Amino acid sequence: MSPDRDTTGEAPAVRPGRSSSDAYPAQHNPLGWVLDRERRARVVEIARAAGCLIVEDGTVTRLEEARRRDAAARQGIARAAFGGMDVVAHPGSYIVWLGLEPHQRPDHVAAVLAQEGILVSTADAFATGAWSPPAIRLALATPLLDDLGPALRRLRSAIEAIPP
């Protein structure tokens, strides 16, 4: 493989919204190759002809930083809503694992929550062995930020209302 490979002008098969490629003309270039201005312009032309979105000039970095801030804000809301409960989460993640009380079966808790219109996953779906922890997995990314706190407090109330 060399940086002199021919750019044929044939666009790769692209399914909009499902394909992506990172092209680093100068910084963070894993192979150390730098395309000249003419070759980069040809790559852009081919990508546009294929309907690809082209992002450059630090946009991806800014979007990633915004995503991290959003995830941290959501994690803070979750920590406040679940104070005193068994919460496992990374501060930059949109996922929270909520440990359940010994008398609460995860499948039963998930079913009760589903009746309330709250969908969660049990740890069984993510277990790599026969045993899975008594926990449910919550996805924090979907609700609007202003709706997340009330939704998580509603979830907590529903879980606490499950009799022993």
C-alpha cells in the first residue's frame, strides 16, 4: 500500500447515515501520509458525488467535546435522581447501571417499568456468562435534558413501589 495509489473517481458504495470514513490530511495521521492539495480536492469531489457529508476544520472535535459535556450533565442528573442507590456509570457515558435490591428481580422490574412506559434493559442481555448482576441498564441520551430529571425520578418511584 502506498500514498501513490490511483484515485479512480469511482465512489464506493455508500448507504447514507450508515457509512463514515476519517481522512486526516495532516494531523493525527496514522500512516504518516499527506495528500497534496490536488489529491485532497479529488477525494472531496468523489465524496460529494457519493453524497457523503464532509466535516473538517475541527468540527468533529467540537462535536465530541459537546457530546462529552452533554453526557456529563446527564450523568449528574442521574446521580442526583438516584442518590443513595447503587449506581455504576462513567461520567462521559450515556449509560447508567442501576443495581437492584436483593428482593427485586431484574426481569420483573423491567416488566413493571414497561407498564409505566419506561423501557430499560436487564443485565442478562449484556452478560457473557451464566451469571448476570441484579441490575438494569438505563440509556440517558434519548430524553430531552429538561425531561430527564423528572423521568428518572418517576423511574425511581416506580422501582421503590415494587413490594418485597
